[in-house]
Amino acid sequence: MGVIGPVSAELFVYSSLKYSDFFVWLCYVHPINTSMNACDGLLRLSPGKPIADLDGCRKVMIDLWPTAHRFKAKHRIRVQVSSGAFPCYARNLDTDEPLATATVIKITRKSFFHDSDHLSAIVLPRVRHSG
């Protein structure tokens, strides 16, 4: 399968605090279980953006970097979701303090949903491969 262009993740997430990060990696996994990063993206939540459902769940769209990759037969695609990617991106202590000088650390509960009511997905720009 060939993938060329912008990649995005449509996720259903929950955070017990108003300021949170969600980071997504799209990886390709070789048959010997070596995993390599194809592209990634980060979304920083802020109060009311996007608006949460009654249960606190938010539907978010995370734009990953564009990529060009051919996933060969017997290779797999792996999607990883986390709440940060330090040191690639500055730590988010889940407060409204400036990231560079933040000192207060808050503990937060975060969840990622994938069920019949919350169909999280990765959107891949597939291309036909000839030959």
C-alpha cells in the first residue's frame, strides 16, 4: 500500500484538565518487529476547544506531517497515541502557565476512545501502486 500526502488522526479523547496534549505517531513495522516512524503530529487542547460532550469526550482532528511511504507486504502499520513527545515538543504540565517557564505540575487523567460510539480513525492518502 502506498501513502503520499497529508495524514490525519480523528480521535475521541478525554482529559480531566483543560490544557492537555495528544500526540500521534504513524509507524511502519518490519516483519522482524522493528518499528520506524513515518510521520507524527501534536494537538494542544485548551478550554472549550474543541467543546466536550456531556461525558467530557472531545472529537479532535490531529494533522500529522505529510509523508510518502510504501508499506510492503508482511509489513504492518502501527498507530501510537500518547500525551506528549518530550523532548521533541515542550512538556505541557496541563496548566495555563507558559510552557517555557511553567513550574506547577498537575496530574491529569487522559483517555482515548475507540468503540461503536467513538470511531477514532487514521486518514491515509492512499495511492495505487503499479508494478
